[in-house]
Amino acid sequence: MSSNIKIVFVSVFVVLLIALSNSIFVVQETKQAIVIQLGKVVRDVRESGLYFKLPFINSVEFLDKRVLDLSPDKIPREVITADQKRIIVDAYAKYKITNPVTFYQAVRNESGLVRRLYPVIEAHIRENIGRFSLISLLNEKRSEVMQLIQRGVYSEAEKFGIEIIDVRIKRADLPEENSSAIFRRMQTEREKEAKEIRAEGEQAGQEVRSKADKLKREIISSAVKESYEIRGRGYAEATRIYNEAFKVDEEFFNFYRSMSAYSKSFAENNTKFVLSPNNNFLDILNKGWK
């Protein structure tokens, strides 16, 4: 009898221990929880701590309350702009679960949110990018497009019990084949522009060289002219000096002029002259001999 009682007490203790362990749950600081009873949410827990629930009847679902990243497959999408240009868009969203009960009832978990919300984000991206041309998207209209996308997604996010923190386009590029064609066209345009610049430079260089040659000729011509004028003035001045000297002592001047002529004529040792004794060239010598 006593052994049966012991078995009963042990069984009851084990059952109570299992029930107690099943009735306690801990919510971490980065988590929030909802208590579910027979498929229905009976309460939500948003603060960290130790909590109790009905054992075996209630179950607990934990949800993250940090800012999460909504990026389903990391595969960029192809979008068409208003000017029918195809671009590759890679977008992402940041969100936070603000109403765990609504979140659980709407999408159950984060995977369900990706399946429900990301098509909404993609639809707003296609709709708003399709309103603008490619050039405007790459320049002044980019921020306006992002604001339109964010407003549209914000209004849709409330029904899922979340708050959209941010929606961004990480990358907006042309498809590979378009990029290659544009690169080739840009290369051709740059080569054409380089040829035009080189031609203009060559023309400008030729003009500079022509002006320099013309200026050179003018400077040389002016210098030659000035040198002739200076030489002419020098000759005139020399002639004047000679004339004045001749007037002072005519006989000495004749003598000096004859000596100079003799010096130039007899400069070479093998110089030979055949002259008459009465030749004027020998007049000074004849006078000295006499």
C-alpha cells in the first residue's frame, strides 16, 4: 500500500513539475511575445521578464522588436522608366514590429511578411519609377521618387502591424547589354571629341607658329634696316672725319692713303707687280727716292 502511495506522489510531483515548467516563459530584451490559446491570441507581452501562461493550453510566439531588414532574395528587379529605358533596381526596406498581435494575425512570421509586403514595395517602385525618365532619376528626381515610394509603403505597412523605418534603392543600373552599348558609344564620342580637340590644337599651334614666323621676319627686317641705317650713318661720319682730316693736312693724308694701299697690296710675300716707273701708284716712292 505504501509503495503505491509513493508512486502516486512521485507521479503527481512529476506532473506538477512538467506543468510548472510549461507555464513559465522568459522574454528577452530584444524580443516581444504573444500568448496563443487554441489558435487565438489572448495577450501580448512587449517588455522583457519572466511570465506565466496556462500549461499545455497556451503557447508562446516570440517576435523580434529590433529594426529588421526586408530583402527577400537579393535579386535585382528590372523596371521600365517613362522614356522606355530598362534599368536594374535593387531595393531594400527597414521595418520594426509595433503591434505583435496584428502582425501575427496578418502574416504570422517574418517569412509571411516578405511574401505579403515586398510585392507591395515592388509595385510602388515600378509605379513611381515609371513616371520619370532615366536622366531625371539619375539626377534631380531621385529623392522625389524615394519619397513617393516611402509614402505609398508607409500607408500599406500599418495593416501588417509594423512601422516602415526606411525604403531605399541601393542600386539603379542599366542592363549589361545596354551598359556595353552605352560604353562603346561613350568611347566613340570621346575619341571623336579627342580628335576634334587635337585638330583644334594643331590649328591653334599652326596659327601661333605663323604669327611667330611673321613676327620673326618683321623683327629681322627691322633689325637689318636699322643696321643699314646705322652703318650708313657710320660711313657718312667716317667720310666726314676723313674729309676734315684731309683739309687739315692734304699732303699727310695722301701719304697715309698711299701707305695703306701699299700695305694691302704687298701683304703677300710672293706678290709681283709690273708697273711703269712713272705710274701714279709709285708716286710716293719716286718722290722719296728723288
